[in-house]
Amino acid sequence: MTRKNQHYSTPSPDVSLKFHTVSTSIRKHLYLFKTVNGVFSFKKLDLGTKVLIENMMIPNEPSILLDLGCGYGPIGIVLLKESPNSKVYFIDTNKLAIWCTKENININVPERKKDAIVLRGSYFEPLKNQIIKFDGIYMNPPLRKGRKEFLNLFDELPRYLKPKGSFQFVIRRKMGAEYMYKFISSNNINGEINVTCKRSGYWVFNYTLKNGGI
């Protein structure tokens, strides 16, 4: 029988749970991630995520950062590790991903638990009643769901991004990286987009606001 509602970006994937451990070396540190089927790339660290992590710009000064669509938490956990004076938010709609993220914070950066805020919801929805702006937002977007939801984020960024903050994300070339770059460049008047890295078929982007948000 085929199970329904099991895509990793659904709130409650209907799967028979099978637990895994992903071991990977990133930015000269070894990480162990507890994963479960029903969560994105649960058997190994997704190559796009790895390319983003290895090439993302991480602030040295105390900052407020966001791993948006965190999955089991690798991006945000590396941010906690590499930016020791920063506070890191994690957001995902998938309840299994949220469970994995909390477990993986305990495994990899237990000393940083007080600086990790894990929230469940879709995109910025968990923050809608909060007044908070981020120095950096990081994302490997779920483009298999379609481009529209991701592109809609750019209309919301002025509300959540600080004047000198950046939105860093990765897109596979075959999934339309060049198209996305041209579309955002020509249609979004709020900010400026640059390609910071092209590696292994993935493009890493950095988007900054022109007028510092609202």
C-alpha cells in the first residue's frame, strides 16, 4: 500500500519510521546527524546543502541567524559551531525534521543549546507575531514543490532581514539556477543578488536588500 502525505515538506509525513545516522566532515569539523525517513536527504547530507555550508559567509560578530527549512539542522548547527557568539533560529514545517534538529543540536553543539531556537511552521509563519530581524538567512529551498512559494519569500524579506543582512541560498543548475538569477535580478526591486559560488552543478547565491528593509 502506498502511503500518502509522506513528502518531506509536509507537516506530518506518514511513514514507517527508520532511523539513520549521517556522518560527514564539513569546514574541518566532523558532524553526526540523527535522521529518519520522511526528512529530506535522510541517508546522506544533500550535495546542495553541503555546497552551501562550505561556501556560505558566516559572521564573526554576534548575530541573529536563521536556518530556513532546516530539515534535520545541518546548516544551522554549523552556524552555531562557526559563529559562537550568535543566536540561531531553525524553522521547518515537518515535525520529524524538528525532532531531528533538536536531537542533532544536543549531539553536535550541546554547549550552544541556549542559543538555538527551534520553531515549527512554513517559511516565516512562526515569526509573524514577533518583531525580529536577521543578520543572515540561509536556505536550500524545496524547489520540487515549485518556484512560486520560494519567489514569494523575496516580498517578505524586507520585514525579516536587517539593513546589512544577507539571504544566502543554493539552487541546482538543472533546477533552474540561471533562470532564478535572471528572474530575481530583473523583477525584484528590493535588493541585489549575486552568485558567490558555482560548484558540482550548484549555484550559491547571496541576496542583500538595497534600502535596508522596512
